[in-house]
Amino acid sequence: TPGADSPITGERRQELEQWLRQIPDDPGELLRRKFRYEQQHQEKTR
């Protein structure tokens, strides 16, 4: 599928930015959530 290897598609970027806005302004928590989110996404695409 085209774009499967691209880091973040436009649609997913929108999704991600929306999701990031909901997170309290806590860098540590932000990193933990981002890491967890990416792990989950990688498991789904494997």
C-alpha cells in the first residue's frame, strides 16, 4: 500500500495532534504516552 512506510500520513498527523492537545502539559507523561502510542501502532501494523 502506498504511504504505508511514511512516518505519519496527513490523516494520522491530524489524529495525533488532536490527541496531543488532550494531554496535560507534562513532558514526562507526554513522552510515556507517545511511546506507548507508537508501540501500540507498530503492533497493529506488523
